[in-house]
Amino acid sequence: MKLTELQVRKAAPGDKPKKLADGAGMYLLVAPSGGKLWRLKYRIDGKEKVLALGRYPDVGLAEARSRREDARRQIARGIDPSAERVAERQARTSAEKVESQTFEAVARLWMERQDVVEITANKSRWILETFLFPYIGNRPISEITSRELLDALRATEATGKLETTKRAKIKAGQVFRFAIIEGLTDNDPTPSLRGALRSPKPKHHARADARRDRAWRAQRHSHGEHAAAQDRASGKRVRLLRAPGSVPHSPAAAQRGCRGAGFRRSASVR
């Protein structure tokens, strides 16, 4: 005898779990705690099994019957609905795991962990989002090969942005090493790319160097002229002191002149 919606709604719990049958192997299990669970009993490969169809009132009587019929069709094809459900659950879990371990997901987690100033964080985000995510962002980080990373970097290299390509490779390596530490991969493909990309040309500072050289020579010349002027002035004082009949204008001047020339003041000056 099939159940009615009223019977299901008014089913009261007892001291022990009780089953209210609806037919074709489906029944409502009423637990002592008051919970009402839809179950389907079936046989496959000579074994009796029970399949959960949902909890009342989240799953009403009509929906429970629809799920029962879906399960019976699987059984008729030789498919175990319980095993199929386990496989689907595992597939969802695997897909969620892969989604959480893509290069982009790991890179964003790495960026969150970085304790850097805002301008540095923005540069890292720009490089990753612009030059790496479009190519390998949705790939599981543990499956990315050296070839895949190289193709992504060469896409930027082809635009002539060699310095940006170099920085993108550095950022990729930092993300891969972070993933290794977190146990998300065992491989960092960046070291194998050494020499595979063109190196940016070094910036020349010829004009700045020339300006520094000119300033240095000018400074040397200025010091030389100053020293020469001092030498000429000192020589002139010596010549004046050595001239016959020359008398310094003052004892102090005579003393300075003698010191400069290496003489002592004469007694007459004293």
C-alpha cells in the first residue's frame, strides 16, 4: 500500500526506528529522534543494498518516488546506484581539488602570503594576471610542463618585452617553489628554461658616464690651478724676503714670510 503525504507528515517516532513502506523497495525510516529518511532497498549482483534517497521534508514524497525510479532504471541496466553515487562524489571532489590547485589559484594564494609593500604586490599581480594566467592559469600546477611554461613566456617575448618576460619567469618560479613547499607539486620547470629565452639588452649609461668624467676632470683641473696659484704666491714671498734690503712691513708679516721660506726672523726684525 502506498503512502500518502498526510501519513508521511504525521508519522510519529517511537522507541525504535520504524519503516513505512511505499512499494517497489522504497520506505520511510522514522528514527526515535524524529528524523524521517527515504530509503530504497534493492538487490544487485546477488547482494542486498540500501540507497539513501533524501531526508523529509527536504525531499517530499513525489520527489522520493522520482529518485526511486531513476535508481531502478540504473539497476535494470546493471548499474549499482550506490557505486555510481560514490564515483560521482569522488569525481566532484577531484574536480574541486584540481580547481583549487590550478596555477592561478596557487599564485593568488602565494600573493596573499607575501608581506610586501603595495607597489611590489601590484607589480606581481599585473605580471601574473597579464602574462601568465591567460596561458597556464587554469592548468593544474602539478601538471604544467617546461614546454607549456616556455610557450607562455615566448608569447610575451614575441612582443619584444624582454625585461617583462624575464620578470614573468621569475614570478612563475616563485609560485612553483611555493607550491612545492605547500605539497601541491614536486616540479619547478623554470630552471630547465635557462638559455631558452632572449636576454634583455643592458641599459647603456654612456652619456651619464661622460658627464661624470668631465666633472671629475674639471674638479682635478680646478684643484691643480688652485695649488699652482698657491705655489706661485709662496714663491713670490720667498723672492721678496731674499731680495737685498727688503724689509717686511711688520714683524708679523716678516715672521709669516720667514716661516713660508724656512727662515728665522733676524735680530734686527726683533
